[in-house]
Amino acid sequence: MLFAIRRACGKFYIGLVPNPSLIDNAKKMKKYGMDICFHKDIKDGDDSFSIIFDFDEPSSFTVTNFWYSLETYENIFRKAAFRTFEWVKQHINPQATEEQKIFFADYNQIGMSFIAGI
């Protein structure tokens, strides 16, 4: 999949991945209707990572994904011939509304951002 992404990209690919070491911060997302489910002992390739959106509503739905360690992400991007891979600090757009800033301040505490160069 990363080879296809690499072919479709311009110069960079920017992504956000979950970080299970920050599981305590994931609880903050419940006030936004998101229940983030994973355990602290999650291993590479585990498909036990999921997000339930609108978890307390009849319209709820679940997105399940595989989790990979930060080292695995670095390695697979190198194998897919990306020239660079760097973990970067997330920033909130200063033009965001106050409500958006509060949401992203909470959301940024559960994820890791990266930028990969072609």
C-alpha cells in the first residue's frame, strides 16, 4: 500500500497515527462521542485498536484498525523507498474556532504525526 501512496504523492506524505502509550489521554475523547479502545500491551499487527464514533448514540459505528509501533512505521516507510521519515509535533491552526482548538488540543494528545519525503 505504501508503494501506491508513494507513487500518488507529490513531495511529501503527512500522517497521524495513534499512540497506545497515551491511553489515559484517550479517555478525554469520550466528551466528543469517541470511545478509543486499545490496551497498553498492544503489539505490532494487533487489530484490537478501534474507535467507536457516537458511542452513546443509536447511530454509533466502529472503525477497527491495525496498530504498529513507531519503529515499524519508520521501517516500512524506508522499505517503500521514502527518502525521509520524521516524527513531528502537531500544531493547531490559529484560525480554528475556540471549540475546534479545544477538540484538537485533546485529540493531539493521543496521536503522533509524521512527515515522509519522496
